[in-house]
Amino acid sequence: MSETHGHPNYIKIWYWLLFLLIISTVGPMLEIPIVTLITAFGIAIVKSYMVAANFMHLKFEKKIIWLLLLMSICLLGVFFFGVGSDVMMTEGDQWIDCIEDKSCVEQRL
Amino acid sequence: MSMQGPIATHRQATGIPTGRLAVWWLLASEIFIFGGLVLCFVLFKLNGTPGFEDASLTSVAAGAINTFVLLTSSLTVVLAHAAIEEGNVEKSFKYIWYTVGFGFVFLGIKTYEYTGKIIHGHIITENLFWSFYYTMTGLHALHVIGGMIIMAIISFDIKKGYNFQRVELIGIYWHFVDLVWIFLFPLLYIANF
Amino acid sequence: MIEFFIENASSFASDIDNLFEVVTWIIGFWFFVTFGTFVYLLIRFRRKKGVKAQYVAGEKHSETKWTHYPHYAVIAFDVAIIALNIFVWVDIKQTLPPRDNMIRVIGQQWSWTFVHAGPDGELDTSDDIATANDLHVKVDNTYHFELQSRDVLHNFSVPAFRLRQDAVPGRTINGWFKPTKTGTYDLQCAEMCGYGHGIMGAAITVHTEANFNETMDQIKKGTYESHYQKRRGTKTEAPSKISKENSKSTFTDVLASIF
Amino acid sequence: MSQATTAVQKEQHSEHHQELSFLYKYILPLDHKIIGMQYIFTGLIMAVIGGYFAYAFRMQLAFPGEIVPLYGLVGPGEYNMLVTNHGTIMIFWVAMPVLIAGFGNYIIPLMIGCDDMVFPRLNRLSYQIFLASALVLILSFFVKGGGFGGAWTAYPPLSSVAEYSLTDWGSSLWLLAVALEFVSFLLGGINFITTTMNSRAPGMKMMDIPIAVWFIVIAVILFMASVGPLIAGAVMLFMDQRIGTSFFLPSGGGDPLLWQHLFWFFGHPEVYVVLLPTMGIVADIITVFARKKLFGYRTVLYTAFATGGLSFVVWAHHQFIAGIDPRMANVFVVTTVLISIPLAEMMFCYIATLYGGSIQFTTPMLWGLGFLAAFLIGGVTGIYLGASAIDVYFHDSYFVIAHFHYTFFPITIIGMFAALTYWFPKMFGRMMNETLGKIHFWGTFIPFNCLFLPLFLLGLAGQNRRVYNFLNYPDLARQELHDLRVFATMSLVVMLLFQFVFIYNFFVSMFFGKKAPNNPWEANSLEWSIPSPPPHGNFKTLPSVYRGPYEYSVPGRESDYWPQNEPPKK
């Protein structure tokens, strides 16, 4: 890789990371859930991209590594939605289509 | 041990050096391990499991300082790699030990945090949040310790003049440990709604 | 085909049996076609002196059609199986038909407790009747069951009804069945639940209306003779009575307590 | 890689193999061939243990309550322990080490034409971890309370609470052993993938790699991608057992079903993890002995990719009646039945390969064909279980047992014998006895069918798994059903007795067999171009590759095979 490129300016990336860290710490102090969500997780994604791309040199890496990492993340997504649709229901209301009989709804309470 | 190794190690059909390719595969499997744990945490959290409001009891300041420490250690390890590329062994050695030092700082703060939590009665069996808290940060801390040990070994190897490529490999691993923390920080410290 | 081995005694048993039969015809056809081709090729192309093998890469269309056309047919049959299956599944697991009566089934290591709703058809009222390892139901009545577990996973399985559902601690699972034939059938636990899993059985008895009321009266009076015990031709202690304390006893002790 | 580091590597790279002491040659080897054989022999020893367990509990089912010869009484707890560990051993300590780690180690460097795995010391470490895991598992049978008896799926709360399972340390050691084994295969797997990606012989393109190597690598990738969440789950379960957390306990807010998802998200791809290596090995065997090019190399490869991809989205078909949302089942029925499409295509390609061949029924070929025939039955019966409505009746019944033994037995045992008999000349430099080999084949294959076909019928009769004595259930105690059980058990005993033929043949041939030439089967792939057994470092001069591995009976050539490394005539 270093045959074809010079490395990024690491110090500059670091400054950016620190700036983002401050935002993600200050964000929740506004106590608006949606802002917290964005500053916490949105910025985590940005930060991790910056670390991966610059520090881990993913920017200059072959496509196959990107494929590999994307595959991992996609499979985790499959796992999350597959499991989530079931584990999210701990109340025992798996039997949704009660025809006319309301009692099975009451029993769930 | 001899340092020659088989010819197989030095072939590069993909154009990526063998060591680096292997580290990427290792990290891919680590993504699944940490990913599985984090997703279980998220599932329970979204589910409104009682106890998860305890996230407000974790100290954001300690978490933020630890993030800062790890980010900085990431910088030093990448500088160590840059130094070894220029062939500057002394400088690289120095930066590697800065990184190990930051690792110690990280673990120190972690220990301080754990102690405080345990004194206040938030032990691992208190509820699911604390179970996840100790499991996830504990597993992460094990990775930090492992990385520090490997880094120490490598630092002496490069002094003796071999295995220079390993500075980059441990760097990639260390950045991954940093990345995991970047996600654990908002999950365990910030998001307490 | 399954009726040959075990009675079908519930309303949806024959649905499952029929689906099984349809699938058997489909895959039986494919199995014999594939297997026949396989054996034919083995015999036809066995090694003979002076006959050289052909060079077929299997990349040209004229060659690949031999695998592709059967393959498209497989897809068509697959779709048919999926469609039929979803019809039956929606009927038996996804919808609850209107009920005539309620029971609650509670699994624990290693016995079953059944709570019969009594004449009013509602659970948790004063006329509930609880029994251990003996379930009594009326023929041609649609029952809803609430399935619960006290400790580990269990499985409420009545082969004659083609009924099977896991009991999960922390969840209450609802389901239904409608017995269509009178008689006494086996009820097993079908999910590994520990030491006594193999003996966590019970009996389910399908009664006629009159018979059912009589049995319920007997249970209330305390003069009832367990169908479960009778069916095993013994009046000794039920195997489910093996408690955790003496579970480490020798095999012969366990046997003695069973028979 | 920078110039500086590359330069350093070049300097370090010099080749001289000195003679090694016995300790470093056989006990702590770096040579991939010896490590492969270590895996294979460990796997075979574990297979003996697993077979012994099967014998003990089958005898208990046929003659309940009587003393089993060579074992003793099998009580309920012991029965659970036996079935649990039979399953665990056969999948994690036989199928995976022998087929993936063992033959993977042995054949990957030979078939892709390099001198060793890329990380020999990592390779040795992964074997040592594997050995430790096997020892931990064996240790778990002897601790207080006995070995773990909560089924190989280890569903909590049974597996996580000692009061429920009554095997306090048994379950923890079992879990530890399984986790160690996963770590071992993760490390080994990284080695396999990197070797195949990076160290192929010059000229070997992606489409020149033998299917056996391809499939082992795909299997390893599947394993790696699926096992992560389960490792996380194993950590959580271990904490539940030993520290008292409640990740999977409803009383503490946890969810027992979560473990089932974690387990089956791994468990279903695992089926293909063990299937694909055997599929690949059989592809190599049938092409050699039919003297045919593999029908549709690319098709076979793409179907393997499709199978691997689909295997990640079918896991909940193990949980149709486990209390999951019934609407979710419909999605998984579709994906499950769809997975039959690539597998059917793959099967058709294998059968089409036989067309126009010149088929020679040697022992390895018989095993390969036996695999195809038996796996066909296993495959088609899977459709029943993938269809959720039929699964309501068959779930956890003997029908399931018969189905997955019709897949796993061909994969593990038949595939193992196919590979062993095929590569035996290469591994030990001697030929095996063909007559004894054929006796062993028929003596295994016929009893195998007699053993598992009756179990389909017992499943139809509603007989559930993991019950130690069916005479407790009047519906199942009927004489004709019991006769089937006795017949199945007798078949098992006959099958086990025939294994002694193999053991005799194996060891006698190893020392006194006919000397094997370099290429006894006249095969194309690179491992046959070197002496048997291959020397340390494999190739005298590392080969270059000029063509694919399946160029048999090419028109216009004198001989009916064309080695991959034979330079084309100018």
C-alpha cells in the first residue's frame, strides 16, 4: 500500500476524533433523546469509520477486505432482525390472530 | 525458534501480505463475537428489561476519559507504524511503549470504576444491565491486556531487528480494540433513556 | 400414512397426515427418479476394456440442460410444498378458533399439572379442578390451552393429536386442539428437561359428555382412580414422584419406584 | 507493506530442513501433514468413544433395564449423559477435526502446491487447544454428578442452573470444552483461509483449485461467520452457570429463547460446515474413479456459495414449535425449502458427472457413491422437517434422528472413510487391502441402512427423542415397535463389529501393505505428483499449475489423465 500513497496526516485525524468525542459527550446533556441518539451512535459510526479508514489503512486496502467486513456486518444485521422479531416478545403473546375471542387478549395482561 | 518459516508464508496471490490478511480475518471473527454480545444487549435494552435505566449510574466522565486515552493510544500506535516504515526503530519502540502506557492508564481508570461500582453494591448479579456491563467491558479489557502483552513482545523483537511487519499488525488489532470501545462508550455510558 | 402407526384423534391431525402424504408422493417421485438415474449410470458406465470415458465439461447449454430442467421442476414442487404447508400451519398454529373450554398445562421437573376450567369454562375461578399427570377432555370440544413452565423448557406433546408445543418459563403460550375420538392417549414431554425427562409422561383421556362429568365428580370426591396409573397397570407411586433428593439413587431403585 | 519490511522478509527467507528429533517431528510438529494426522487420529479416537456411547444407549433402548455388556446399567441420568455427549463428540470432535482440520491440514498445502500452511506455529497451537478441549470433555464425564446431560443443544435454564441439571461441573466443563474447541477452529480456520487465498502455486487461478479445497475453505468461512455470536453466548451461559448472572433466566429478566437463537444461528450453518468438506472430497473421488471431468465446475461452486449464504437465514426451522412467533415460521419455511434448490443442483451435477464415465469400483469410490446415495435420503427427508406444519408432528421425534443421521452419518463416517481410503497411499506410502476394504464398506453400509430406516417408522409412530425407556409409554410399548428398536440395535452392533475389519486393515496396511507408487489412482491434483509419503517441505521444486484439476480423458491424449503441473507441449 505505501508504495502507492503517502499516509494520511494522523495528527489531524486525531484532532477530529477528539472534537467528535467532545460532541458525543456534550450531546446527551441537552437531554433530548433524539439528539442523544444521533450524537451517541451517529458519531460512534463516524468515529469508527475514521479510525478504520485512516489508522487501519482501510482506505488503501484491497476490495476483498471491504467485502469481508461488509459481510460480517450484514450477517450481524440478519441475526439482529431474525432474533429481534422473536426475543422482543417476552409477554407470551405469540398467538396474534384471535378470532372473535377476546379472552386470549385479556390473558396477556 | 527459527525465523525462516515456510515459503507459503511469503506468497501473496491476493496482493495482501499474509500476516495482514490473517489479522483481517481474525478481526472479522472478533466482529461476530463482540457484535453478538452487543446485539444481545441492544435487544434487551429495546425490550425495556428492568434494570437498564442503571446506565445513568455509570460515570460519563470516566468513560469519556477512557475513550480519549484509547483514541490517543491509537494515534501513538499508528505513529509507531509510520516510524518503522521509515526504518526508525528507536522512535517506533518509543511509540509502542507510549501505547502500552496508555493501555495501563485505561486499565487503571477501569479498575477505579469497577471498584466504585462494587462498593456501591452494583455487582455483576444485581441485574441484567450490570451483567452486560461487566461482561462486555471485561471481555474488552481482556483484549486490551492481550494487545499490551503482544506489543511488549514485538517492541523487543524490532529492537533485535526482525518482524518489522508485526508493528502494523498489532496496530490494526489495537485500532479494532479502540473501535469496540467507541461503540461500548455510547451503549453503556451515554444512552440512558 | 401416519394413521397406520398411530391414531389421529384430533381435528387437525388429518390435515397434517394429508400434507405428509402429499409431500411423500412428491419427494418419493424425486427420490426414485434421481436414485434410478444414479444406479442406471453406475451400471451403464462401469469400466469396460477399451472404452474410454467421454470428455464433458458441463459448461455448454446442451449439457447443462440435463441438470437445469430437473432443477426448475424441483423449484416448482418446492413452491407447491411451501404453499400447502403455509395453509396448514396458519390453520393449526397461527389462528385460534372459537373455544368451548379452557385448560392450563403446567410443566415442571418432572410432572405435568393440568388445571381444568370446570363448568364455567374460565380459568382462575373457584370451580377449577387441578390434576397431576391426568388430563381429561370432552370429545368434539375445542380446547384452548395455556402452556406454562415452572423451571426449565418442557414440551407438551400428544402424538395422537399431532400436537406439540414447547413450554417456556417466563412465557405463557396459547394454543388449541379439538379431540375427535374417545380413548386414552400418551402425553409426553418432548424437550430435554433433565434427569427424569424420559419418565415425564401423562395420560390424556378423551371422554364423552356424560363420562366426563362423572370423572370430574369422582375427582372432586377423591374416589378417582388415575387413568395414568391404570394405563400402566400399576398402582404404585408415579415415576414423576422421583424428587431431586433421591434422584442420584441407583438405577434399580428408580426402576423399582416405576414398576 | 513497506520496502523496508519486505526487504527484511526476503533476508529471513532461506530454506533448509534439518532432521528433527522425534519430539519435534511427531509430538510438537510444525509440519502440516503431521498436524493433520494428529487431528485425524484424535478424531478417530473420539469416534470410538462416540460409537461406544451409541452402543450403550441403543442397547438400553432395546433391552431396557438390563445390564449392557461392556458398559453396565444405563440409568436415566446416564442415558441423558450418553446421548448428549454422543452428539457433541460426533459433531465437534469427530466431524470437524477429521474432515475440516485433519484433511484440510493434510491436503490444502499439497493440493495448492506449497510447502506448508502459512502459519505453522499457529497451526500447532490450534491443534494443542483442540487436544486440550478433548481432554476437558473427557474429564467432564468423571466429575461429581457425572457428565452433562442436557442435550447437545444445551438449552437453558436446564444447562445454566445446577439445581435443574444436577450436573454442576459436568455442564460447565462441557461448555468450556466446546468453547475451547471453537477457539481452536477459529485459529485453524484463519490459517486455512489465508493459505488458500495467498499461497497458491503460480498459475493456479481461482477456478483451478480442486473442489475439495474450495469447499473446505467455504466451510471454514461459514464456521467463522456463524460461531461468533455463539462464543458470546457461551461466555454468557458460562457466567450464568458459575457467577450467577441471569442472561438466560426469566426470573432475572433474561430470555431462554435467546440462547436458542444464538445456538441455531451457529447450528444450522454448522450442518453445511461439515457437509461441504465431504462434498468436496467426494467430488474429487468420483472424478478420479469415473475418469471424468467434473460436470459444471462453476455451477457446483456457485451452488456451494448459495447454500452457504442461505444457511444463515434458515436457523429458526429448529424452533418452529419452541414458542417463537408463529408468523415468523412462515418466513423460515420459505428459506428452508429454498435451500433444497442449490443442493439439488449440486447433487444433479455430481450424478451427471458419472454420465459417460469409465467407473471403477474401488473402495474409495464405493464410499463416495455410498455417500451420494445415503445423503440423497437424508436430503429429501429434510423437506418434511422444513415444512413447519409437518414439523409440528416430527419435531424432536425419531424421524428427526433418522433424518439427521442420514445426513451426518454419510458426511462424517462415510466421508471420513472415503477420504481415508483415498489418501491412505499418500499418507503412509502403502496401499490398503481392497478386499478387506470392500467387506468393510458393505459391512458398514448395509447395517447403517438397517439401523436408521426403522427409526423413520418409529418417528411416524410418535416416538420422541431422549427418552431412556419407551416401555413407560403404552402407545410406544407395542411389540411391533419394540421389535423395530431391537432390530436397529442389532444392526448397530453388527456395524460396530465390522469396524474391526477396518482397524485391522488400517494398521496392517500401514506397516505391511504393498508399497504405493506416487500416483496410484492416476489422479491430476498436485499431491499425487510427489513421493508417497511426501517428504518434509512437500515439493522438491515448487510446482507451477497449467490447468484445472479435473482434466480426465481429454480427447487426443494418450493417457486419460493430465496432471495439473505437467507443462503443455510447445
